[in-house]
Amino acid sequence: MTKNSPKAVAWQGEYDGALVLLDQTELPSTCKFLECRDVPTVWEAIKQLRVRGAPAIGIAAAYGVSVALRNAVAEKWTLERLKREAKQAIDHLATSRPTAVNLFWALQRMEGVLEHAVQAETEVEAAAMRMLNEAKAIHQEDIVMCHAIGRFGASLLKDGGVLTHCNTGGLATSEYGTALSAIFTAHDQGKKVEVFVDETRPLLQGARLTAWELMQHGVPATLITDSMAAQVMREGKVQAVIIGADRITARGDAANKIGSYGLAIVAKYHNVPFYVAAPSSTFDLKLVSGADIPIEQRASEEITEPFGKRIAPVGVRTYNPAFDVVPAELITALITEKGIIQPVNQAGVTAMLAS
């Protein structure tokens, strides 16, 4: 995604403005924008993957709290009502998706600013502006982090094939992405990278979104089905695998889109380095083992009736976890905006995040 490409998340106006999202359920055929002027619309957009990707979810949720306060000045709210409305929004938005830790990290930051404003007995208008400015700060910080991740990640990529899974570009973040940022940066540096894009069943984020972003940026890309990944590694077409993450534990276990664990096993067998790229906000140091990461279960219709077309018998049972967990021992390196964690272990994670 180039800097001139449509932005996944944007704020329009001042404290009484609106959150504008690029509806990713309509891509790649249509660029449709969704204007969110109430919290239920933001919640639905996150839940239904109109906005998706851990960093973008966090940014959207932060703006979602400001959406809840957009009428505070016009309706002459008290500071107590502003606190109540903001807290209700924070609690509701936190129920939208359970796995991406950036959602909770961003909402905690917004709640911290809220509490400070209330304790300081700030005027309602000033409090609403403080909340919006915090959301904008989260957004701007993500842009800087994504470009830093790209620089560190590109240093690990050589000429040749790179395989990626799901979507980790500007659609999933604020601008350049995480794993795709490394690929974009390597391409910008003149490296001859070709990307093999897993379609990423069942919602085809790779086919619909990653392939689109790579083509927007002019990076050579080849779309494959998920089940072809092992074969392209066996044929020597892939020199590295790089994915994003929705939550990373203190020891470096990484939750990412379902299918990532299998890719890591296959990469290990074929001696292909397996990289995970994510900002420091994706780390959950309260958890050590990946077994403790909550895994979102999604609707059976995503498997049986993808995009409205039934492909399975009526009544068949389904199992549809949205994520799986790659254990630290299968990850060659974690790429963050602070640097590269290699080898991946609890000491390395702690040292890097403390820097």
C-alpha cells in the first residue's frame, strides 16, 4: 500500500467528528467507506471485519471512544456524564474481538486519559479534545512503528521468494503494515523479492487484501491456496516466511490467523526462516504460554457459506477458530519497531521491550 492508497482508518473533523473506515469486506472489487457516528457502528465494524488487523483494530477502538463523546459539547454534558458515556463505550468495544491485544491496549490508554481528565476536573470540551488527541497519538505512533518494523524486517530479507499469510499491510495498520512493511521496504530498497500469497481461508484475506496491496505497491506477487504452501517450499521457491501477529506472549509464542502454526511447522521442516513482525503493543507480557491466549471462535457460515454462497451440506458441524498459536521455538525471529528478537525466548523479549 502506498502513502496515496486509501487509508483503512481515519478521523474526520474535530471532537464532534466521525470515524471513517475503509470497508474491507468489499475489497478488492469496491472501495467503500463507512462513516461511524455511534459506538454500535464501530463495534459492528470491528466484529464483522470491516476493519481488521490488530493495530488497526486498536486505532479504530480508540477513535470509537471519541465517537461516543461527539455530542458532549453540543448537548452540554456534565463531566460525570462524559465519564459514564466514555466508560460504557470502552467496556462495549472491548467485547468486539477477544484475541487482538492491541484492542485492549488502546482502550486502556483511552481510559487512562479519561481518568486523568476527570480527576483534574477538566472542562467537558477540553476532556473530549484530550480523548481525541490520545486516539490520534495512538494512530500516529503506529505509523512510525510500522516504518521502523519495515526497516528491521527488510534487513532479514534477501532476493527471492517470501511467503506471507493473511493480511499485514496498511489495511491492517495505519499505513505500511507489519510483515508487509518489511516486504515493501525491501522492494523499495531494490531487492528482488517475489511474494507468495496464501489465500487465507476461510475469509480470503490474502487473496482479497494482501494481493491487492502488493499490486498497488508494484511488488511481484503470486497467489496460492493455503494447501500449496508446503509444495512451494519443497520446490525451493520460498526463502523466508513472514507473518504478523495479534498477540505475542512473554516467551514469544505468537497468535496469528488460523493456518500460521501449520506454516511454521512446514517452514521448520524445509529449513526456511520463519519471521513474525509486530509492534510492541502486540505483546502481552501478562501471559507466558500461548496456550493461555483466548482464541476467537467465529460463525460457521464463514466456512459453509463464504460470501453468501453455500458450499457445504446444510446441517454439517463446523469448527472455526480464527487464530492459532505459533510456539516460540518455531519462530526464527520476532521483528518489532525496537529491533529484532533472536533467538526468540522470554529473556530476549523482556530485554527488547525494556529498551
